[in-house]
Amino acid sequence: PAANGRAIAAEPEEHGSAAPAPPSGRPGEIAYESFVDDEPSPTYAEDLREAATELWRFREMLYQLTLRDIRIRYKQAVIGFGWALLMPALVVLSGCLVRYAMTRKSGAPLELAGIASIAVKALPWSFFVGTITFATQSLTGNLQLVSKVYFPRAVLPLAATLGQAFDAAIGALVLVLVLPFLDVHLSVQLLWVPVLLLLLFLLTVAASLFLSCANLFFRDVKYIVQVMLTFGIFFTPVFFDPAMMGQRLGRLIMLNPLSPLLEGLRLAIVDRHDLLLPLVAPDGVVVWSPGYLVYAALWAIL
């Protein structure tokens, strides 16, 4: 065969009948039939539509894998659903200790607003950390299933994400009951919460898909992820507000795609601030800019 066409050999047929002569008219010569692929390559939108259609076809499998992850997590567990509250509670307690040390050094008392800020940001941070931890190893941890049955591989990281979303929902219910005791009340700015949570979910799904795929080719990815998640809380405004770090360092902290989402939740829930309006501290430090929200949305969507 030739690289640019299909080889057609003019050989004699059985029972002595001669084959049709090739275009050149010389018997036994190999003729080449050239062809051109007229079908255009699929666009990114078509690929995305096809992937979404395939995921929808396997939605029942996604549901069953998510249910399996939830059952395994709570099966024969002593504290049961308390595991969904343990991680956020530890983050809040650690953050309160850090805030107490900071306020003690400055001479200012630890206010309820500071505790509420840590509680609001601890829950989405715990969701992100838990999802990335389980999703990164979701493909390598299910090699027997992957090698035996065909299904969209994205189902496994998505199942890990939805399983952690179930835990986060339990924590959110408890947080709603606790916030009134921390002097946080209802306001119209709570309408920003679903938008920020949707962007957080998209960003977490994207990171899960990317890291689970990378872990297939580079086995040290899981170790890098563990290190980044362990120390990432110090580069994400969970224990502190970016404005505390000053103008220049505060902007560097906000380059973390998670930072605008966590800060947006704090400002909308605790400070009741409209995220479409900029906010500047008395010392001139920019606390919030609508551009931060656009920046986080670009990361989450793209």
C-alpha cells in the first residue's frame, strides 16, 4: 500500500478469467487510487457537545459511583456524618487560634465577625481539598474497572467531586444554623452565594479532571498535590483577609483563583457587600474589586 492511496493489484481471477486491465493498460501493474478526506475535523464545540452527550448517557453510572463513594465513606464509621463536619471544624479552630494570636499582638479583641469569616471560608476550602485529594487518584484507584468496562473516564473524578459536594451540603446546613449566633443575618447580597458556589464547583471539577489525568502519566503528581494542599492554606485567604497583607502582597494573594471566590463569600455573607462595587479600606488598601470576580470566573469557565 502507498501512503497517499489504496493499492489495487490487477491479478487474474479464478477459473482463468483475466482481471480488468488497469488504467495504463499493462497487465499486472499496480494502480493507485488517490483520495482526499473531505470531512472537516471536529471543532472544539463539537467535541465538547459529544463529551457532554456521552456523560449524559452514562448519568446512571455517575449516580451509582457517587452513591458508592458516599456509602464507603460512612459505612461502619463511628461518628457517621460527623466526618463531614470534622475537617471544617478543625480549619475554623485553627483559624481562630491564628486570629487570636494576631489580635493579641495588636491589642485588639477577637470579634465575632472574624470567627464568622473563617467559618464561611473554611467550608469551601475543605470541599476543594477533599475533592482534589480523592479525585487525583480516582483513575489509578479504579484500574480494574477502567480496563474492563468502557465508560467516559471523566465519570470517576466527577463522582469524587459530587461525593464531596454531599459532605459540603451537610456542613452548609450546620453553618446556616451557627451564623446567626455569630451576628450574621440575612441580606440581599446572599444572592451572590449561588453564583460563587457555582464558580467554585466548576473550578474544582476542572482541577479534578486535569490532575486525575496528569496522575496517569506522572505518578509523582499525587505527592505534589499533597504538598500543595498541605501548605496551600497559607497562600489562600482562609485564616486571614488579603487586605491584612497590604496592597502589593494582597494582590498577589488574589492571583490564586480560589481567593476571589472565598473573599467574595466572606464579603457577601458577613460584610453584606455588593460584589459589583469596589471596596477600599481606610488605609487605602483595595479590599475588593469587581475585576477579581471576573478573573475567578475566567479560570473556572475556561
